[in-house]
Amino acid sequence: MHEVTIGFLGCGNIGNGVWRLINEMAPAIEHREKVRLRVKRMLVRNMNKARPNVPHELLTTNPDDVLGDPEISIVAEFMGGAEPANTYMQRALAAGKTVVTANKMALALNWSKLQATATASGAGLFYEASVCGGIPIIRTITTSLQANRFSRVVGIINGTTNYILSEMTSKGLDYAEALAQAQRLGLAEPDPSADVNGLDAAYKLSILSTLAFHARIPFDRIYCEGITGVAAEDIEFGRSAGYTVKLLAIAKRAGQTVEARVHPAFIPSDHPLASVSGSYNAVFLTGNAVDDLMLYGRGAGDMPTASAIVSDLINASKAQHFEQPTFLNRPIPPDDLTIDANFRSKFYVRMSVADRVGVLEALAGAFARQNVSIASMGQTKHGPGRVPLTVTTHETCESAMRAALASISEETAIVRSVIRIEELGESR
């Protein structure tokens, strides 16, 4: 029986979930895996906060009690945020301690430095829980499908926004109502900006695309747009046209060119991703050998995330005991990939236009001057003042669409919503 000593950085909801799962599953883990996980210390901000079933003597407010303890060989980080989590992980790795983390922000923003520190010291860095909670997407990409060359990663990887859009679609709620409901249920933070503005999904996409394409895809090179502009009228249009709106994380590779983006998109309602509802996550992969494959499950929550973390703790302890290199501790070599921000897509545009002669001709001209081909144009109401108009386009590049919209005067039309249409056909 191999015993490993662990220190926690943080003990909030996720840390509590990990503690519960370690204790609940200890007999099975010891019997099946021949590993005993012993938690020695937990770094917390507030020693007096109620933590049911966590022995008070394990708690400390001094990071040195975890990072400086030579008996602790694995540091499990659940603090969230970029700092001080990154600094603490760097210290642990530099000291030769294996790090297990669920922190997608710290990883996405400090990937190269964390990997370099781990490699220099020979320490392990595990982060299965950083993307999609209980879905084993990282291990799937890096081990189960390592014989593949990936051309596409498309996912619904933020549970908060998927819940909001699902409620807007199924119950007719507007954005504010759906967000308030998500907050009441604990599915959205009091400050939901990182989720609803797409940042959380972009952090995760940076990690997934880096691993899938074996090249660093920095967070700040990912186009990012949230769901705050999606309205009930847009969802109703999608329903009538056979589409469902989702916040998609999309990464594609063709040769030495990569595009990486997060934004709301209409997808065909009969595509498997369209049926992913509530706070569930799913990732759709395309590889040259495996073809198309989708992983689906709970992408957030204390216990699904704890499942991934405890799995990493078990694997990390085995790697230490048998002196095996960790499968996740692999620096991504420099690559001459081009990250293309001028990606191509179909577009849906909802406008408020003046109801007078010549307006439609002016709009058509604005699109034509940028070589944007209109697929459909629909005006559902007539009357004095402004009326709603929807336009869909054939596939065009991002820059042309932006230029066309920028050239439309407010006297002619006010753009209310722009949503890309992703057919999600073959990409190989």
C-alpha cells in the first residue's frame, strides 16, 4: 500500500467535495488502486467558516504550512482566480511537489511558465478538473486518442450560460429572468461576468486546443463574445428556422492555420450538441482516425469536479511511487502556426429599420459592397417608425461582415443582434 500526503490550497465547495469523496471512497481506492490518500493540511482564508466534517486541526491560514512541509508531496489547488494561486503552484512545482488543480484561469494565463517549472523540477502537473468538471476530456485527448490528428474541437463548456440559454429556449424567459434564476439555484455567481461574457469558456478552450493541436493557443488570441445580447426574438427566429442557440467554443486546424473562438451560435436543432441542456457540458471532437466523437456530462459542481480531482490525485500518487513521468507534464514545443482571427461563418442579423422606401435597397447595397451575399431577408411587421428586420447571409469572412455592418447608418438601421450560424458539418 502506497500512502501519499496531500496539502490543499483552498477548501471551499470544491475542496469540501474532494475531502468528502476521498473519505467516502477510501476503502475502494485502497483496495482497487493500492493507494492511500492522506490529507495533512488545508490552506483557508477564514478558519472560522463552517466546514462540516473537516477536522479543524487540518486548517491553516499560512501557505508555508502546505508549501513548506517536506512531507507533503502533492498540492491540490482549489483557490480559483489567477493569483495567488499561480504563485503558490509555481512554488510547489519548483520544490518538486506534484500539483493537481482545477484552475482553468491560472492555467490558461500561465501555461508556459507552469509547464516549464514542472519540467525543470521533474514535478507533475495534473489538471483534468480544469475543463468540463467530471467529463474526462483532457485524458481522452492526451491518452485515449493520442494516435489522432485533430482538426476540430467544438464544445458547450460553460454550464452557466448553457443553463441560461436552455431556460430562454424552453420556457420563454428573457435573459435577465434566466440569469436571476441561475443565481438563485447557485448555477451563476453573484458577479456572473466571467461566465456570461465568454471568458470562462475561452480559458477552457485555450487549454483544450493547446492539447488537441500540440501547439500553444494563448487565451488572448481567442475571439471571445458572450450571451448578454441574445434576446427572445433571436431564439424564436432560430426555432422557426430549425436552429438552437448555444454558446460555442470552437477551435479548428487546417494545416498550419488555427482559428479559436467563443461566441453564441445557431446550430442545427438535430445536431447532438443542440440537445445538451441545462448545466450539462459536451465536447465534440474530430480526429483523422476516430472521426467524430462527443463526450457529455456534468461540467461543473462540487462532486463532478471532485471526481476528476481525486482521479488525478490517484494517478499522481502512482506516478510518484513508480517514478513515472506524468502524462500531462508535457511542454508544448514552439510551432509556426498562424492563428486566424478572420474566420468564416454564416451570419444572422436582427435590425430595427426605418419603414420607408429605399431602406432594403440601401441595406442590400451595404452588404454587396463588402461581397457579403444575403441568403434571406425578412420583415415581419409594417407601420410607422421603425420595424424589425432579420437578415441571414451565406458564408463570409468576419472582416467583411464587420465592414458591412459598420457602413450602415443609424438613419437606415440599428443593429440589435448578430449571431453566427454554424452548420457543424464535416471538418477533416
